[in-house]
Amino acid sequence: MMTDKFSETGFVEYSPCSAICPNRELFVHKTQNYLVTAMKSIVLINLVWLLLVSGCVSQSELTSLDTRLSELEIRNAEAKQNSQMLKSGLENREGEEQELRHQAATLRAKMDALNEELRTLSGRVEKIEYALNRQKQLDAETVNAKGDQIDQMAKTAKSNDERIYRIEQYLNFEPSKQLPSIETPAETSAAKTVPVPAAQESPEDAIYRMAKQAFDQGDSDAARKKFQELIVQYPKSEHADNAQFWIGEIYYRDKWYEKAILEYQKVIEKYPDGNKVPASLLKQGLAFFNLGDKSNSRLILEELIKKYPKSNEAKIAKDKVKDLR
């Protein structure tokens, strides 16, 4: 039977020699028996020849001895044959034993290599786990930092909206949006716009509202078409001068200053008693300044200061004229 044992590495080891040694002892024992039989045969043959030489043997005894001799020769031949077979078997056994030892050594080397590879893989897994944990930590820190940046940007945007709202009130412009109240993000996302019932709006109010909404959303083409539609369909509307002014604002925002100057001039000429004349003069002066025409810019701003000295637009014009001198 094979005897198994556990190595220090945790793998089962076995010795192929343990399976061969009992058969080897049996082979040696049989070989010794055959050798004794062969020696006895040789001794008997020598005795027969001695008797023949001495002449003291009868014919029947001679026949018996001859028969006995033949049997001994046969046994001797069989002993030699068996001895040769056992010797060959022993050589085969030794070859098998050597092969098993070689296989055992090869298996042990492979097991050692496998253990080394397992240790290497274990080290790599630990490094990967550490890198993943570190990356998760960095991602969490990045998310927190971005959250802080978003909060800061929201506060800045709210502050800018408040400043724009105050400037629009100061210049007697219609606010582009309501002054935002201080709300949390959850309250802002949950807030709903209460629609204005259609029955409370006149057709011209509806057109003006849609035009102003498109302007606030940056849709210049749609806003311009709606403002022009209002002026054509309702030329006497209270929104007509505002609509004409916002058409000028659209071109000014698109940096088409020449066209903006012409549209502001329509406000001044068609609606001289409207509340958008001071604002139109101011924006004309700024448009000329943006075109690099400081002379005309200064003339228009001075006209504004002269005609509307108490207006908010006049205060802004005074500061701008100082820069032009």
C-alpha cells in the first residue's frame, strides 16, 4: 500500500518506493530459493558422476539416477529461466520506481511553483483592493468638493440675478425675471409655476408675454417675430413702445449695434412720450461706443442728460461721458 503524508505546504505527498519495497523483498527471497535448488542439482550431478566412475552402480540405479538427473536438469533450466525472469522483473521494477520518483519530483516542483504563483496573485489582489478603496475615497472627496462648488455657483448666480433685477428697476426696464427668493434646492425643484388663466389675458397681452418669455429664454428670432406681430396688430397698445425697445435690445444683445441703433431710434420717434425714450438714448450712446464712434456716443449721452436730467439713465450717462473725455 502507498503511504501518504501532508507536507508543510498543505499538499499531500507520497513515496513511490513504499509501494515497491515489499515486492522487492519477495523477489529476493524467491531468488535465494532458486539458487539453493540449483546448487543441490549441481551437487547431485557430481555425485552421479562419481558413482559412475567408481563402477559400483547397477543398471537400475543408473537408470534411476539418469531419470533423476534429467529432472534436475529440467528444474535447473526452469530455475535459470525463473531467475532470469525475476531479474528482468527487478530491472523493470527499478525502472518503474525511478520513473515514479521522477514524476514525484516533477509534481512537487509544480506544486511549489503553484504555491509561489498563488502568493503572487494574493499580493496583486491586495494591491488592487487598496487601489480601489483609495479611488473610492478620492471620488467621494471629489463629489463633496464639486457639491461645494455647485452651492457656491448657485449663490453667485442668485446674487447676480438680484443685481440684474435692481439694475433693471433702476433703469425703469421690465424685469426679465422675478427676483428669486432664497430657497433650498429641494424647495426649488418642488416649486410649481401657477399658470395665468387664459381668460384674464387679452390677445395683445398674450402676444407680449410670449415674446418676452422667448427673449428671456434667449430665443431671439421667436422673440423678435412676436414683438413685431404685436406692433403690427396692436400699434396703439400700451406694450407697443416696450415691444419696439425690446427689438432693439435683441440686436444689441446679438452685437448688431448698427441695427440696434436704428430700432432704438424708432422708439424715440414713434413713442416720444413713452417711458422707454431715456433707455433708448442711453443704449444708442452705448452702441456707438461699442462701434468705436466716441464722438456720436458722447453727443447722444449729453442729449440724454440734457432732456432727462433726473432720470436714472442720465446718471449712468454722466459717468460714461466722463470716461469719454
